[in-house]
Amino acid sequence: MSLTSSNLWHIIHTMIAVCPKCDIGMFLLHFKEVEVDYCECCRGIWLDHGELKALIETTGSDAPDPFLRQLEQTGTPSPRSHCLCPRCDSKLHEFTVNKLVLNRCPRGHGLWFDADELQQLLTMFGASQTIAFLNDLFGTKPTTKTEETKP
Ligand SMILES: [Zn+2]
Ligand SMILES: [Zn+2]
């Protein structure tokens, strides 16, 4: 039995993504139709294009347009970052959302979040259900203060 080229493509396509920081294979976590690549070593998260919106919607939070537009902005190459896109090995570009520096693939494959950056981003936009879901998923207790002072 030999591999046909289409077999080979399938294998390559389903290969585990490599963490841009640690250069090791990441865990692929499935939630409904959303796939999240998670690095257990640095606790970073890779989201393919469109997966953030899907994740927010699937977990029952709102994804306001201004929020999503900020994530579509073009990044700039960073001289100090050596992170590579897990999909195409392009050097990730940086962009800023409310002082939070995030990384994106210049070819539009997706977004990279260092540990807790995704939670910080979601906090800015009040996607509390998504944060709760992520904390649950990764088994992390919220370390940041919870300022839920509802009457
Ligand atoms: Zn890592
Ligand atoms: Zn890429």
C-alpha cells in the first residue's frame, strides 16, 4: 500500500499545529464547530481566521462589530518577535487593541494569543461567557480579581 498524493495531503492537513513560541505540537481542542489550538507549555492559544467570532458566538456571548473590526486591522512586523504562523511559517505581525499587543499571521491565517491575552481581550469586550468557557476548558482558576459588584 502506498500513499497517494491525496492521502498525503490529508495527513499534512490534519497534522498538529506547532506552537509559534515553543516549537512543540499544540493540543487541538474541539468545541462544537470551533477548533482551538492550545500550547500546554506556554499556555498560548492559536485561533484560525474566523474561529474567535465562532468561539464567542458558540459560547453565547456577543461579538460586537467594532470589536471584530479591531481584530481585522493590519499588523506590523515586530523586530523582537520570532513567532511563526503555525499554518504557513510566516513571521507573525503585531497589532494593538486597547494597549493589548496581539499577533496575527500577515497572510490572514489567524491570531496568536499569549497566555491570558485572549481572556484579557474578551474582558475588554465583556464576553464573560466565553471567558468562563475558556477557564473551564483549560482548568484555570481566574487569577485576576473579579469585579462583579452587581447589586
Ligand atoms: Zn508554547
Ligand atoms: Zn499564516
